[in-house]
Amino acid sequence: MSVETKLKRTPLFESYKKFGAKVIDFGGWELPVQFSSILEEHEAVRSAAGLFDVSHMGEVLIEGKDAESYINYLVTNDVTKVNINQAQYSAMCYPDGGTVDDLLVYKLEDEKYLLVINASNIEKDFEWMQQNVTGEVTLQNISNEVAQLAIQGPRAEAIVQKLTETDLSQVGSFHFAQHVTVAGVTDILVSRTGYTGEDGFELYLASDKVAVLWEKLLEAGKEDGLKPCGLGARDTLRFEARLNLYGQELSSEIGPLEGGIGFAVKTNKESDFIGKEALSKQKEEGLQRKIVGIEVTGRGIPRHGYKVFSAEEEEIGYITSGTQSPSLKKGLGLALVSAEHAKVGTELKVEVRNKLIDAVVVKTPFYKRG
């Protein structure tokens, strides 16, 4: 007899229902895949603004006099370069160089940091952090207490600015403001990191206040074309901007260098970190495989898991993410392929429904705003 696993829900679950959202199981969470249509929501973010509930994401608070050196040991990027009210993208790795998770590090105070991790990895990540504690630090998994909204698109700043006295133009990319009041809701952390290729903000706040803020943002943004958006559009938007999704472009099998986020791997930072030796070796010897962008030139759409072949029809990798791009109107994919086939312009083939379809390696990101 199978035991039915109860799916987790964010505090906004009842609000989705009002919109007639289509919900799916996403890594153990019951989340909206779309409110209207993926295409319509994608278009709203590219041309106006979209509002996403990302309260399923995980948050870990790390405090103590050794917080900085401990996090620096956990992650691949150099946390010593981060100032208060600044965020940094990074990865946590296993000793063999595989990825535990990709994450954001927010420096709240000198000895206080917020780590934002992927929803499907919360338990695994928190356990990993506890196992690798060094020095004087305390760790708190505050994921259940914290909700997160993301408002993205060219009109995002104007919409949020109507509701707050904090000057949002002063919040730069990968920076944030703390204790902000938006639409009468207090104590919000407002950051500008983005996962769509567009400008916009993330608003972190207490779970019990998020439903009010969701309603007020949608109300304030109505005249600007703000739409509630689901995971479907979030995926097509991040894909066009060539932003990784854990479990696809990064995993325990795919390291950050192979995944194309070498900019977040500082093997030359002074302190040691987990995976440093393996990643340094990969840098020295050269990668065996890489994630590349591909465009299907024949008829067909590349999908996650489809096999990729060389022009000579030798199997060389697989599609990690793929779709018919809503903005560019063509079949595009990210593929993990052997390094000798990774050069832009290399002709490849993708197996679509038992047929080999012509494709070519192209430059990424596929989409850049402006």
C-alpha cells in the first residue's frame, strides 16, 4: 500500500486558487505552473512585469564570529569580498567537485549572513552545512518563517516604488536594502538579483505577512500590466537568460565549472574550501565536458534528457534544458557535451522522437535585455 506523501504548500496557496492557477508537484511542493498561460506570463515579464511566489526557496541564517570563514570554507566564491547589504552568487561542492547546490549569500551584518538555497535541497543542504561546521557559528534553518516574492520585468521598479518610501534606484544589482516597508508591510528585505534576465526585485518577509503583500502588489501593478506568474514562465525566462537550474545544469554529477559558472569559483582565494582540489585540477587539465547552448536548425524541439550526437552521429551528451523559446521563436537547448564539441558553430544532432535532427552550438545567453 503506497503512503501518499503530503505536498508542502506556501502561505499563498489559497491565493492561487482565487486565480484558478494550475498547480503541480514541484520537488515535493504544490506550486502554480501557470495562472493564465506560460506564453502570456513570459511575455508579461519581458514587456511589463510578473509577480512570482518563490516562498518555497530555503533560507539559512548563519551567525557568529567565524561566520565569514565558515561560509568561505563551504562555498566556491570568495565571501571576504562581500560588503554589508551585498549579495553574492556561489556554489557548495562535494570534495569531488560535484555540486551540492547553487545559492545566494546575503551579508546582513559583519557576523550575520543569510544563505538562500533551492527548495528541493533544503534538508540535504542544511545537513551538509551542519556536518561541515568550523569555528564559532550558529545555524538556523528559517525556511518556514520566511516567504519570498519576486517581481520581475521592465516595470518592476516603478510598481514597487509606488508602495515604498525607500529609494529603490539606490539598490544596485546584487545589493539589497533591509527593514523596508512596502504597502504598509514592515521589515522586508528587498534585493535585486533576478532569475529571469530582466530587472526586478526579491522581497523576503515573514510568512504570515506575504498574502497581504501579494494582493497589494498585484493591485498596484494592474495598470502597468503586472501579472501573477507560475513556474512555467520562470523556467522559460531563466532558460533564455542562460541561468542554471539545479538538477539540470548543476548536480552532484555536474560541477560548477562544467555548468558554466566558473565566475563563481575562486580556486585562488586564500582559504581552503570543499572541492577546491578537484576544481583546481579541472581548471589545470581542462574540462572533459561543458554545458553549451544549441539551436535546432531542423524541425523539432529539444527537451530535457534528449540525446545529443556529433555530426558523425556519435553520442556525445544530452539536453539539460530545452524548449521552443517564447522570445526568440526557435527550438533552443542547453546541452552537456564532450568538450571537443563545445565550440560555437559546431554542428550537432539531437534525437527528437527517434529521429536525428540537425542542430548547431550557439552563443549564450540566448536572450539579453535591451
